[in-house]
Amino acid sequence: MIKTDIIVIGGSAAGLTAAITARRHYPDKKITLIRKEKKVLIPCGIPYIFGTIGSPEKNLIPDSLLEKNNIELVLSEATDIDREKKIIHTKDGEFSYNKLILATGSKPAMPPIPGFELKGVYAVVKDVEYLESLQNHLENVKEIVVIGGGFIGMEFADEINKLGGKTVTIVEIAPHCLSLAYDEEFCIEMEEHVRERGIQILTSQKVERIAGNGKVEKVILSNGDEINAQVVILGIGAVAYNELAKKAKLRIGLTGGIEVDRTMKTSDDNIFCCGDCAEKISFFGGKLSPLKLASIASLEARIAGANLYGLFRENEGTIGVWSTSIGDLALATAGLTEEMANMLGYQIVISTVEGPNRHPGMMPGARLHKLKLIFERTTGVLLGGQVMGGESAGEISNIISACIISRMTANDISMFQVGTHPALTASPVVYPLITAAEIAIGKIKKIK
């Protein structure tokens, strides 16, 4: 048996970050990371393997990060946890621990659709060999159907379309693609943009079954329509990988994630959990949240890794910060959309501004940006925001997220001291965040 102080199970965004955080906070501890994958993919980069990047081998998290931080890597599959004796059983041996972090991640959600077992049907599995198989299959086919119009589905469709000579169709059950993250006007804009790039989009359509003789030949919709397909990609989300925790009789939450408190501690005081396998609560009202993002996983990992030998950090809940970019159009969001806020019962004020991200607007790199902010009506506290435009949209959503977590009001935001430059930012006279906040203040005053 090998003795160690801290064991992390899982080596993706959560596991790696948790191990590095533990090293920073506990430099004298022996840290071991156990994972079954020989190579670890960058999760959010997976769609880009098929077009922009070109290969799974170019989308890997380097093991050198572990070496630099003096973290021992064990390539094996953890099979059981003896909580009483504090022993991890793997396929290749046993390891004792003092503190344990579970970062076992998630697996693709498999829909109750007949035919998903046919050859040519692929889920978004975080495995190099599996994705290489999909990449090789795509070389010899022309008709591809992507089931699911969320971030993964839209990005997969666009990247495959870049290969040329293919017919790519997205089938989405909701009225609009990306509707879980953006309000309708933003969804419509992206759908139009994607269609202009040659991709077919079918919304408000349910897949009845996938048909074929041993291999996929067509996708049949509930309205009877049929779509020819030689490859079908399932991009409909993920579920927590909780099998190891279940065997160890740790408490499992209502959404299937491993139950944790705000310090990321499980029902065992010596076991912490982070990433897609952990149960999540929303920043807004504390209800359960289904969100699974690498950015959330990394935050939770920084909490878990720091708290092992003394509580230092707490999780205030999942805000939800998303972004996507297809062609030259980027969408980003943080917090609640207008629809989400209304569903939760908030009384809101909305402020929308449009303008160039350079000044004057004729400067090189200038793009028209649209910014929509949602404020709580009585307090003026920022609840959420959405951005559409160029590549800077992603960083703008990060600023919005910082404002939300700090519970800033419209007045707080209107008092920002910003640095501006003609080649880099919007004008200080009409800086979007400040302008939107000022407009919201005016609306709140009128209501009062």
C-alpha cells in the first residue's frame, strides 16, 4: 500500500485545479492524483478538434503541470473507497489518504431515443481514441445530424461544416437554439448567423428515433419528417459520474450529483468533491442548479483544494457564465436572463444599449456590440447580462459576473472608473456598462 496525504481522483479541469490549489495551500503535504485516462482533453476545446484545431492530440492538458507542482500522477482506475480505513482501491493497487477530493466529472446524457446504439451515433465523450474514431468517420460521410442546439451542438455543427462538402443539420426540441442561456432576440440572431454559414436548423422538433440497418441511415422526427444521416452526434448535456461515491455510500443530491456543502465537503468530513460530479446550487435563491461548466468546476476546485485542513473558502452558488463564438459573432452571458428572472419571480428593470467597441467606430477592429443588463427593480442590484458582438464579449461577461457576485447596484456600476483607448475599448462617453446602468437608474426612479 502506498501512503499519501491528499488524493485527488480525476484529472480534468476540477481534479487538476484542486491538486494544484492543494499544493499552494499545503506545500508540505504529499499529493497524489489518480486518473484512468492516459491523456486528458481540454473539455471546452472538444468541438474545435474537428475543424479549427484538427486533432485530439492538439487539445490536451499537459501533464507537466503536475510535475511542476510536485504532484504524483497515478494512471489507474479507482474502484472503491474504504472510508473507515481511508483507503482507495484501484485496479493496480491500494493507496491510503488523509484527505480525499473526488473530481470524477460527468458522462454524456443518453436520451431515450430508439436507435442511439447504431453504428455512426456518437455522444460527446471525453476520450482521445473515441474522438479520433469520430474524426475518422466524418472523413467519409456527407450527411450529419446534431441532436441538441446548445453550446456543444452549435459548436460541433459549425466546426464539422468547416470541413466542407457536408450537409449539417441541427435538431433542437426547444423553440430556439441556445435558449437555456440567452433571451430570444440573441438566440434568433445566432440562428440566422449559423444558417448563413450553410447549416440547417430545425427548432421545436423532437427526435422520435434514429433508424438504420446496423448503422445510422436517417433521423425520424415526431412530425414524421425524415433527415438522411450517416453520422448522428448527441449534444444534449451530461450527467454526474457518481458511481464511486454511491459505492462509498456518500450522500447523493436530487440532481444526481454528489451532495456537498458550501465548503465543497461531502457527507464525509475527510472527503471533498468538485466539478461536474458535485451537486450545485444557484447563486439566485439557493435552488439546485443543473449547470456543468469547466469554469464552475475550476472555482469549486479552488474551494475544495484550499479547505482540506481548515475551512478557508465558501461557495456562494453558481452564477452561470457562458460564451460561444461562431464565425465572427460571439455571444456571452452571466447570471439571469430576462426569461429566467421572470420565472424566478423577480421584479426587474431591463436596460439595453448598442454601440461600437472602439472609438471612433471607424477604428480597425471595431464591432457593433449589444449589451442587455437585468436589474432587480427595488434594490437596483444586477442580476444578469448578455452581450453580442465581437470576441471581447467573453471578457465583458466576466466583468458582469464580478458585478453580480459582488451584488453591485446600477449606481455602483455607473460609478466605474474605466480605462479607455480608441484602439481597445468603447468611448468613455458612452461606455456600454456605464450607459446601461445609467439608463436603468432612470427607469428605477420613474417606477418609484
